[in-house]
Amino acid sequence: MARLRSRSCIIDGEAVACDDNGVASFDLVRHQRANESIFLYAFDLIELNGDDLRRDRLEVRKATLARMLAKAAPGFRFNEHIEGDGPTVFAHACKMGLEGIVSKRKDSVYRSGRSPDWLKMKNSDAPAMKREAEEDWSK
């Protein structure tokens, strides 16, 4: 089991397993076909050792998260913040077959739900997006 050096923490992240090409595959997680290789992609740090970090800027929260995960056991991966031209980054993500990107203002505070401080751009050609459109979610 992966351990972190903290009394308590709340991490915003997503459980991920990658296919043979290194691309995240929801089906591998959903159908438990990759239990040993599933990890948490950590995006943000909301609370650490009882301190509410939601009012700190994203760049501060991510720097703290990066330090915290630097010595963590396997099972956690830090999701880097890439600065650059959003459309160019999105185009590269699409070429790689990724689901999309999330763009956040590095000076923004943490807010649950949709916010004008972040945008989610989805790659409609990605397997995850095709599955979402095709699958019967009422089951």
C-alpha cells in the first residue's frame, strides 16, 4: 500500500491504469483488469494535516503536493502543470489519443464544481468519449 508522510490529506485525483501505449484506459480500471498497475493521478491538494488549502493559489497547492509525493511509495503520480498555448497542448493531447485536457489558472483558489477559473476540453475522438456516447448508463 502506498504511504504518504502526513497525518491527513485530501487529494483531488483520478484512479488510472495505462494501456500498452501508456494511454489512460478507463476500461482497465472499470473492469478491474489492471489492479496491480492502477495508480492515483494526483491533480490538487485540498487539505494537509488539518490545514484547509482551498484558499491557497493552485501553484502553491501543486508545489506542496509535488513535495509530498516526491517520496511517496508507488501508487501515486503527480500530474504536472504544463504552461503553454492551450490549443497547441490540446492538439497534442488529441494526437496522443488522450481524453482531453483541463486548463486551470495557476493563481486560482480551489472551488468545487464548475468554475470560470478552469476549462475542460474533451477529445471527441478518444475511446473514452466514444464509450460515453455509446454506452447505456441506465444499467
